[in-house]
Amino acid sequence: MKVKITTEYITLGQLLKITDWIASGGEAKHAVKTLSISVNGQKEDRRGRKIYPNDHVCIEDKEYEVE
């Protein structure tokens, strides 16, 4: 699935919200610790991780490409 952003980057927490994994930003801290998340093939558990265009994010076996 492609996720279009209009800024230089978004955080992993924002991506979780955009893709409906969480309902509010306050849930991000818990979500990154409990969900299986990888960014460009590397495990990630920081909600503040910057996600840039062309990054590939996998959340619980669902693939997202940021553009």
C-alpha cells in the first residue's frame, strides 16, 4: 500500500495513525512496543523514527511504501 506525504518526513507514530493502526497519537508508544514493525527491513520500536519518501514499512505483515 502506498502512503503519500506532503512533508519532508513523518514519524512512525504519525504513520501508524494515518494507516489506522492507532486512533490517537497517545497510543503510539504502546503500539510500537507490541506490534511487529520494521523500516527498510530493520526492526523498529521508536515512535519518533523519521520515515522518508521511498522508505518501506512493514507493520504486522502489511507493507507500506511512503512517497
